[in-house]
Amino acid sequence: MLVKIETYFDGEFWCARGIGDDIFTQGSTLDELFQNIKEAVAVHYGDITEPITILTLSEVKLADAKASSG
């Protein structure tokens, strides 16, 4: 089973919400967030025997990034 999670920083906390699933969690650090994502997904799906793969999607902004021409 593939679970898709969108992650973002809201200015105070790192947040994660499920894409297509009612899952939401947050953490003070990225490490804490990823631990909380694992826990939230496990609680959401309960006792299933199928392996779960978690795909996290993040928007990344690069300061002074320029597109290459080539």
C-alpha cells in the first residue's frame, strides 16, 4: 500500500497531511515529523498485514536558484 503525504513548514511547525487520506500530524523538527508520520499512518490503518510505503512530497524553495540553459 502506498500512502502519499504532503509536508510543509507553517512558520512554526513542520506539518504533514495525507493526500487522499484523513491523516494529519506535526513536529517541531523534521526528525520528529517523520516519526509522527509513521505513527499517524500506523494508527490510521490499524491492523493490516500489507506492507505500507510512505511517500512524502515537499515543496522546496531554493534561494538565488537559476535555471540552466543547456
